[in-house]
Amino acid sequence: MAQENLSGRSVAGYRLIERVGEGGTAMVYRAEHADHRRCAVKILKPRLRTDENARKRFLRESDYGQRVQHPSVVQTYGYGEEDGLYYLALEWAEGEPLSDFLERTGRLSPKVVAHILTQLAGETTQKIKQATMVKVDTAKAKRRKDGKKHMFNNELIDKAVDAFDFDSLV
């Protein structure tokens, strides 16, 4: 099956310039907008556009993103549906994907892993929980000896552990 490419098309005022990535539920385009200039636009994949639950989940997560305002979280400009396309417009973040960085650099030192996790976790988790009113699953939280709990994205932790150079601790 040929993959859909919407480059050159406009969706809700966002001109889709180039397809730059893809995840499990959406394709990502570098786009331009009169007010926001360069931005990223995620478009729900064709196979999910007819799935009511997938559409609702995509729009709900987009709404959550719009409520979070924090320097470590890309800004959500808008979301919705136009001509059967479900979209999420986001601030464009320059840089390389973490997976590319890890492939290029190999295992990371404990200091670098700690720095990345500190940047990603910090206040961001609290801001997201406040904006989305997410119920924290305590089974996914880790309890420290001092009684504080930490919650992390399991995929992020898995990648960090895989990239961590445990031999450097010896």
C-alpha cells in the first residue's frame, strides 16, 4: 500500500512543506503558517481516521497539550479536523531525534543520562499532570528511601537504560 504524502497541501492554514517523520498514530510534517511561521503538523494516519476511539484520543491528547505551558514542552498552536484530516499543529523544535543522537554517539555516560532526564522530568511532569488531571498509576511510580515518588515514561526510561554506560560506574 502506498503511503499518503500530503506535502504541498494546506490544512487549517498550515501549508505542509515536507514529511519529516511518522509514529504509530500520525505522520509529521514541517509546515508554515502566517502567524506561527515554521511549525510541525501531525496528521492522524488514514487507517485511524475511521476509528472513532482513535480520533477522540488524538483530539483529547491535542487538547491536553494546548493546556501545558512550559519551556520544556513544545507549544500546541491548534488542532481539529478539516476535510477529513485530523491535525495537531505544534511549535517546531530544531534538533535531532534522541534515537539519532544515540545511534551517532553510542552509550551515554551517567552524567549525560542524568542531565537529559533532569531536563525532561523536572517541573514538566507536574505541569502536565496539572493540565491533564492525569491519575498517576502508583505501580509505575518509584518510591525513594526518603518517601518521595518519581514517575517516568517507561519508554524513555527503557531508552535511557539501554544507552547508559554501566561499565563507566566500575
